Amino acid sequence: MLLAGLSMSLNNIINSIDKYSPPKQSTYKRRKHMVSVLNTVTNCAAMASFIAGGIGVYGSGKPSYDRLSRDYCNPILYLFAFWSLNLSFIFMTLIGCILTVGFAIKFIRTP
């Protein structure tokens, strides 16, 4: 979760610098290419941390909340990660359903 937040923050900083820096015709194409590459890298890092977080949260089962246990995990930290992932999956599913219905309506109405 931390890596995803950092990579998305870095992505926002890169895009802000690109948006608000004065354009120079001599380096415009090179800068746009560099921004595109950096956006791709930060998005891949965010996706990788999202997948790793899902494996870590769902793959380990429910951890022990006993402080003396070997597999202790702070309950607030675990539940925050668990519900953050659940809400992400719920929102992605809702967006997918809305897009599917929208495309279906568009293609049904098109003669």
C-alpha cells in the first residue's frame, strides 16, 4: 500500500511538472516521451504493489492479533489493507458493469 501511494504521488508530481513547465519547442517531443516512460514505470509499480498487497492480505489468511504470536499483525493495519483492497475491487467491478451496460446500450441502439 505504501509503495502504491508513493508511486501514484510520484506520478502526480511528474504530471504536474510537465503540465506547468513552460514548453520549449526544441525539447518538447523528448520531454513528452520521457514523461510517458516515467508514467508507465510508476503505473507498473502501483499495479505490482496492488497485486503484491492482494497476495499478502488474501494469501496469508487472517493473522493473529496476539502480540506474542509469531504471525502477529496490528488489527487496524490489517483491516485497513483488507478493506482498501475490497473497496478497490468493488469500484473496479462497478465501473466495469457500468461500461458494459453503456456499450451494450450503444450497440443495441445503433442501427
